[in-house]
Amino acid sequence: MRIALLTEGGYPYATGESHAWCDRLVRGLTGHEFAVHALTTHPRQEAGPPPELPAHVRLAHTAPLWGALSGAHLRPAGERRTRTAARRERRRFAEHFADLATALTADRTAGPDGFMIDKADRFAAGLYGLADLARTHGGLPALLCSEDAVRILEAACRGPRALPAVHGAQVRDLLTVTEQLERALRPLSLDWYGETPDGLGGADLCHATSGGAAALPGLLAKRFFGTPLLVTEYGVRLREHYLAHAAAPLTAPVRALLAAFHGALAAETYARAALITPGNTHARRWQQRCGADPARLRTVYEGMDAAPFAAVADAAADDPKTLVWVGAIEPDKDLIGLLHAFAEIRRAEPAATLRIIGGDGHDPRAPGYRSHCRALAAQLFPDEAADDHTVGENPVSFEEIGGPEVPTLEDAYASAAVLVLSSVVEGFPRSLVEAMFCGRATVSTDAGAVCEVIGGTGLVVPPRNPHALAEACRALLGDPGRRVRLGAAARARALELFTVEQNIAAFRGIYLELISHAPGRPAASGAAYADGVPRPFDSPAESQVPGHWAAAPAGHTPSWAAGEGPDDAGVPAGAAAGAPCTGRGEGS
């Protein structure tokens, strides 16, 4: 089948785990055709030669969410822009943008006149109204940055039902918000929506690899063509926006308006998606709080490559008493708490050592935080020489992957008696899964999806509790047999739940399930159904399975589908009276 893969700031341009997951997915599902529709978030993502893709994957479109949007990316206007057409366009824009602005600024409570605003309906009306305007007239980016947009947003902020946080919005705040909205709503204006092989109208399924802007093209494809939308979130996009806005130097009105927009977009995405696949229960809870129907939520764990860790030797009862922490050094990881816990551990286990392995994270505070951690380690554990002729050593070391002591990530886990995670904020803890692949016992704080990943194969303590962290580490360091048993159980759990193979198998089934339940569509020529009613199962899952036995000549109707009575292959009378199943569009 034809899959439109919708990405934002990731595949095929960016490196990192987002790119790796998409690459593993498309390489594992070679029986489908993938067309990548990529939104880039930084100029460097489009610099250099085009990325190399597998034979069954093509880069259909690319558009930037940064800088100015060039005319090459815009959908062509549907009519010549006369003066009358321009006035009509501005009137339609004012109507739809007012709906959007009202949804973003309205309080949840009723206004002075007792009228309750349905924010979700107003947001959807504004969003799809702007999409229709962009489709017929074009020019939406310029309108979103116009003085009209600022005045409409200002009127909504000053309205009687507006949120208290936006009442004091100044002109500079409104300009900032309209600029951000123009970038976030750019997918409405793109030329991605034709019924050509590269257009979303020619896809059997849209798979958005995150919420937010990446899901917007999928929402429009569903509205324009009825294409089912699958949304996968391994890191909840709405949560990422909240964290980014909290750290950014934004005023309260700007923060409130942008939070309202991203929250409304997430709710609309979850409401329209045929299926949502969170990467863990932590993400699932976020989605449910935003209104996602639990019946359309299906957890699919992120697949990780276990092969590099297969060569790591099994944990032994006589391993040195080494604690290892692996990750990006930033405040959310609470290494300060870990160092205080290690000071308590050393009093009971003088031979214990702590290796902190990792570079600075993306948090702008990371370099200063790393320096602070080094200073605290030097203060808590001053270098002590055994005699006048030796150099003192600190039991805490700060190292990076690729250094002389830790050439590879596997070497880091191989040196661990216990893997420690001390985070206060966490999403999906990749370092824990990697340690589990290596058969290592773990001690973790209860943050994000930690408990879900660990199950009963490791010790979990409350975050920001150095004493509890120290007690759990001491318990494992003092009981080698327990470490070995927990490590073996952890490896078995990780190989069962968190491998690339289980991830690909899950999506293979999901693709076939969604397309088999999607209503069939007439061919791209525009021919309508004989009775005007779309037929479900017009493109059965079996027709998508590769193999010569599933292929049929054009226009051929199988004998079992052409029967008239109950004796024909068990098909009830009249069941095959409609048009034959010829697949969705012009083939799979």
C-alpha cells in the first residue's frame, strides 16, 4: 500500500533517534511504498546533498517551518486575484481566523451572558476554514502575518470571555503570536494535497510520526480525501511544546496563547485520528488527558536494536562494585541528588565507584550544570593519596562515549555492576532498556515510563530522594546473586518487548488493519460510486500482501465475489451485488 510518512524535524534529514526509528520502520516494511513528506525545523537540515533512501521510499515533498516560505512550496491559487476576489478573501480570512482566535482566548467558563463557547468546535471551524481558503485562494501566510490578523487577535484577547492571562497582551505579544501561528499553520498552504503519486490524495494511509505540525497534513488529507490518519508519538509533542515555552523568555500572554493553540491542535488530532500509537503508558496518559478516545489508543513500544549489546558479557557475581550512570547531563537528570546518594553509599561500601558517562544535553543550562556537578564531586570526595609517592584518585569520574576508557556504549554497560538512573523528569528511558539488553541490574527513580519499562526486574525509588536511592544501590551492591537474577530477568523482558522486530511487526498489522477498515474511494478520475455510498473493505487487507497469488488482472472480479446466491463460496445472496473490489485508487 502507499504510505505517506509525515515528519517534523526528523526523517530523512535529522540524525538521532527520531531518524533511526523511521529508518528502521521503512526498511522493515519493504512490502509498502513510502512517500516522505518532511517539515524541516532548521536550515542545516536541508543543507548538503539529498539523503539516500531505500528503493521503496521516496522523498515526495519538503517544506520549512523556519524563515520565509517561498512560493515554490505554496499551493497554487484557485482563481485569479482580482480586487473583488481579494476583498472576498480577506472577509473569509477574518471570519475563520476569528473562530480560531476565539477558541484560543476563550475561558472555559460561561461568559457574562451565560453563553458557553465550544472551544473545540470553534477551533476546528477556524482551522478547516483557513485550510479551505488556502486551497481556493492561496495567500494564507501573508494574511496570517497581516495587520488584520493582529487586530482580530487583539479583539479576542480583550473580549468579555477571554482568559485573564491574555487580557494584558501588548502589540509586541500579538506580533509574536501571529508569527508563531503562521509557521505552525504552514502545512495548510502547502502544495502537498493533489491526487498524484506524490500527493497526499494518492496515499492509502497517512502516518504522522509525531503530533503538532506533522499531523496537520494528515488532518487535511482526511478532510479532503477521507484518507485514514495514524499518529505515533514516542515523545508527546504537546509536552515538548510546554517544556520549550516554559524555558523560553516569553511573556505570560504569549505563553498562554501558544499553549492554547498547541493544546487545541493536539485535541483535534487525537479526535480525528483513526488510531493513535503512544510509545508508553506515560505518553498514553498525556493523550487521554487531551481527549483521546482510549478505544483508539494502542501502545507500541519503541523498537531498539539489541544486536550491538549481545556481545556484552553476562553479569558475574564477582563484578567490581561500580555504579554507572549514562545519559545527557542536564538538570532534569538530578546528578546532584545522585552524588549525595553516592556519598552515603561510600560510607557502607568504601570500594564503590561511580562513573558518570555522557555529554551535555540540549538544555542551555547543561554546561554550567556539568561544572557544578564536577565541583560537588571534588568537594564530597577529595582526592586522597595512599602515600607521599602516589596520586590520589576520586571515586567519581566524568567520561564521554568515545574516550579511551569508554570507546563504545556497550563498554559503558559492561563495566557496570548496577546501572543507576536518577531523573526527576523522564520520557522513555533508553539507557535502562540498553542496560537491560546487557543483562544488568538497575536502580531507577519513578519518573516518566520507568516503572513500565522495568516491570519487576529492577529497583525503583521516589525521585529527589537521595537516601532511598542510596539504600537501593547498597542493597544490590551487597547481594551479587540478586544482581545476577535481576539482570537475567531484565534481559528477557527487554528482548520480549523493546526490540525492532516487535515494533515492525506491530506496525505491519496496524497498517493492514486500518486500510481494511477504511472506506473505499472512487478512482482519481473523479468517478462516483453507483449508489453514492462509499464501501468499506473496498481494499481488503489480503490484497496488500506481496505475492503473485494476490495479484489480479485489471478489471478482474474473483469468482467468489461475483456470485448471486448463498452457494457461491458461502457468500450470502446480494452480498456481491455491488461494484467489485478493485482496490483503492489505481492499485496498492
